[in-house]
Amino acid sequence: MRIVASTLLLSLALIHTGWAQANDATPFSFGVIAKPVKANESEAALREAISESDADNLAFVVAGGLKAAEEPCTDALYRNRKTLLDSAKNGIVLAVSGDDWTRCVNTKNRLIATDRMNRLRELLFTDEFSFGDSKIPVVRQSMMPQFRSYPENMRWRIGDVMFATINVPANNNNYLNAAGHNTEFEDRQTANSDWLKRLFLTAKISKVDGVVIFCDGNPLLQAEHSSMFSSGKREGFADLRRQILAFGEKYRGKILIVHSDYNTRPATSPKGISWRGNIGALRIEPPWRKIHVNPASTDLFTLINPITVQAAHH
């Protein structure tokens, strides 16, 4: 009985923690840095994006990844990028990218993705605050004993908008099409499902105007809209998509998915955000993007510097 009571109290604490400026309807903006795509330009691009976003008036910044896929998965590189994130003047949150860990191999060319993700957790997700000078408090999923292995899933609130990161790699959510090789996927899927459930419960109870989810892959992506899915291959985003769409049907506010999934087409909307009902998707193009939040606007979220479809291909 004590265990049940303790779990209930912790669950309530998770719901009511991290509500910065809870009743503040003041407009604000935040930035999102695109994940690195070119190995030889990765560090310089991240440094420049941090410098540019520091010069702007932003509530916080989210970095969409640490490294390009072709860069090494060494502790030295992880530590170097952590130092770079910590140098930011803005509070900066890392939304881990699949390129940070899913393709990592050892000297024998054997996949060591799980090992590298665990190392990232040890090196970069260790306390209750963001990187940068203007540190913002975050609630980590690892506060729950059964999900202590997932500190990269974070949540915070500004005004009447809830923000969260979730570890969803763009490469089909790191589902491996081979029998007996998906323990990592299944365990993380369980954690992610519970994380979304708690996030949506928090949003419902607090009656926030919007929920923003930062992730690498686009969970709204369906198999028929992408060449990455072969016939007979399980769709790694299906369960998360169903969960998001189901909540969207009952939620009065807006849900915005901010992702770095280049398997999807860039938005054709001149506003840069593709909306279907109250659920929107925004693919972040390099170098970084600024989103304005205005609780008095019916749009709620506005992309300040949208990129054209033509420019996205150059």
C-alpha cells in the first residue's frame, strides 16, 4: 500500500512540477536549432546557430541534435558539444537525434547504438535544468522509478503552453527489421507511450492552450507517404501517432510537433506549419527557426522565419 501511495504522490508531483509563469498570457518566442547534417560543418553550424539565437529575444532554445550521422560517436565529441551547449546565453534544451546514437558502430563495425545512447544519458542528461546561462527547470521522465533510464524525455511550461522532448529517431523510430533485435525499441516505446500519456494528462488538468513536442522523427508520418518503409516492415511511428491523434480529438488546444525528419516533405504552407485540425507539424530547416507564441491569436504558433520549399532543396 505504501508503494502505491508513494507512486501516486510522485505522479502528482510530476504533474504539478515545472509550471513556470503558470497564468502568464504574455506572448513570447522560442528558437529551434536544426540537427547537424554535414560532418565537416557540424560544430561550426551549431556554434553559429547558438550565437545567432543568443542575439535574439527568446524564452529558450531547443537543439535538434548534437552531431551529423557521419561524425564519430566518441565521448570526446559528446563532451565537446555539451560544452558548446553550455556556452549559450539562452537556456538550451537538447532534443536527442537518431544521428546522435542509432548508427554508432565500434571498431569491428558492430552496432553499439544502445551503449552510446546510455552514454549520452550519463554525460548530458544529469540534472533538473537546461544547458546555457539562463537555465530553465525541466521535469525528466527519469523521476519516475520505472523509467529512470529515460532522462532525455523532458517537460517544461511557459505561460499556458506545455513543452516536451521525446526520444523518437527519424529512422523509423529505430525499429530494426530483424527478429530478436528490438529490445531497445520495445522498451523505449513503452517509456514514450507513458511519457505522452502523462504529458497529455498534465495538459488536460492544467487546461493549457497548447502542447509542443520536440522530436527527431515525425510521428505523424504514415508509411504510404514515405519511401523509407518497405513492404512487410513494421511502422515504428504507428503507436505514437495513434496516441497523439486520439488526444487531439479530445483536446481543445493546439498540438505542434516540431521535428527534424527529412523523410518528410517540407511544408507547402506559406506559414511553414502544416495543420490538420488542431495538430500541426513543423520540420526544422538549417540553420535554426524562431517560433512566436501568442495566446491571444487563434493560430497560437507562428513561424517567424519560414523557409520556402525551393530554398529547402538548396
